[in-house]
Amino acid sequence: NTIRMDKQLAAAGRGDRNVESNSYDIYTHYRDSSERYQAVAFFSRMSHGVSESGGIIPPEVNEESEYFLYRDSRVYLSNGGSQEVRQNYHLYQEYMLKPLFGIFTEFDRQNQVVKFLDGTSGSNEFNYYPEYIISTSLTADRSKMSQTELTGGVKGKSKNLFYSFYYKNRNLVFQPKYLDESRFIEHYVGTDLRWEFDSLFRIEAGGEYTIEGNYRLEGKLSLFNFEAEAKQTLSAPNMLQRQYLGNHYAWENSFSNQFSNQLNLGYRWTNETMMIKPKVSITSISNYIYFNQMKVPEQATGNISMFSPGIDFSINFWENMNFNAEVIYSKVA
């Protein structure tokens, strides 16, 4: 897959690229003649580059600038760019001794490099950057991350039941450009359960727990046309929220873990040509971490509640035409 996208803002002409992206993936699957053993292998690579403009300069900052000139717009950055390169390796293997019992292993490896370069930092006449910490002539930021996950467990299924119990080890190395390398080793135990009484009654449950005390719990019920889903998570702040040092920003935080609850309810009505599904989602988040208007991470002190009613709608015309629509209204308090 490849993407070549011309600039819409401040373009020098046709072929002046805003995005250049290339990606590919390779997939293979093997199953032996006894159908007890199978393996799935996958590799993907992506390189995605963007010419960063920094946005249109507001007319109140530069009287020569206008919002709707597009190709002739005045923008903050004339020589800024970012690039991300990712590589993903995946190998899954299982051996089923019996339909109700088998063992499985999973290997995942991800390498990621993210770069940002602006060679015109020193000519920043409209104060796009708040300050210069490292260099007044060049902004060059980079981070490298490599992550390896090893998972092993047992699984099985019968006519109505599926289960899996597993242990996962996650080893992560993070290398910022201007800070010391960070290493993390995390240990997870988890499960996935599913029980189908018939086509009208289905129960799913799953979750993961870490030694550090963080966890994820999920449950889903499907009964006739009614659907209910509940999720609860306790998660630690990510590395960027904790600590960062660059040419224009720096912070070091000791945020609390984020806690969230979500409840989703829906009712599906169908006939031969139409489907209507009213639904509602209710979410509560404590210790929410976000980037404020000063572009630095901040943690909310109170609880955040979100109420989101909505409706899904689809209708079939003749045999080969279909119309789908979704409407969601959200209110945050």
C-alpha cells in the first residue's frame, strides 16, 4: 500500500507532497494433516512521512494571512517534517490434544521509531514555539521503542463453551533522544470465556491483571435482541505523560492511575429489509490525563462523566444496495 498526497496548504505546486507513506504485510498459515497443530505467522512494515505546516497563521498575528487561501496560505513551519517507521512480527501456535483442551503460544515483536525535524526553528518570527531549551537553530526530536510480548496458555471449546487462560510477559525498551533509556518488564494473567446457549443467548467475559495492580475487565450479554456490555480498567500513565524533554517542552510528572467504567446498552430490531438499533453508552473516568491548551499533560482532579445515546440504522434496497447510518449524541460533565 502506498499513499502520495499533495499539500493543501502553502503548496509550492503540483507534486509538493504533504504525505508519503509505504506499507506492506506478509501472512501465512499452516495446519497439519491431523488438524491438531496450526501456526499463523505475520510480518508488516510501515514508513509514514508528513510535511508539517504547524497550521495557518491567524490574521490577528499576521495581517497578510487569511484562513481560506489554502495553497497560498501563510503557515508557521516551512521546513518541518515528521516520520514514523514501524515493524511488527507475530507468530501464533496451538496444539489441541482434545477439542476441550489444548495449549497455545504467541510471540509479538514491535519496533517503532518516531522523528520530528524542523530546520527553521531559529527563524520562528511568530513565536510558534514557546521556548528553546536545547538549540535555537534546529529542532530534532526522536524516540525509539521496542516491545516483545510472549504469551502462553491453555484453551478449549465444546459445542457451547470456549475458554482460555494465559500468562503474558511484556518487555519494553524506550529510548528518548535527550533522556536515559527506560526498560519495563510487565507480567499479566488473563482469561477469555464465552458461552452460547443458543443463537439467542450468549455470554462473554474476559480480563487481564498485572502484578503492579492494573487490570482490565469486560463482560457482554446478548439475550434475544438485547445487548449489554460492561468494561472496567485501571491503567498507569504512559511514558510520554510521565516524562519528556525536547527542544521546546519539558516535564516530569507523578500522575495517579486512571480508572474508568463503561456501560453499553442496545436493542436491535430487524425485519427482512431493515435494522434499527437504539443504544446508549455511559462512561465514568477518574484521574483523566489529557494535554491542555499549553500542550503539556495535565490530570483532572474530579470525575468525568459521558452520556452518549445513539441509533444505528440500515435498510436494503432491492438486492444490491444498502444504506447505513449512525447517529451519536455525547454530553460530557
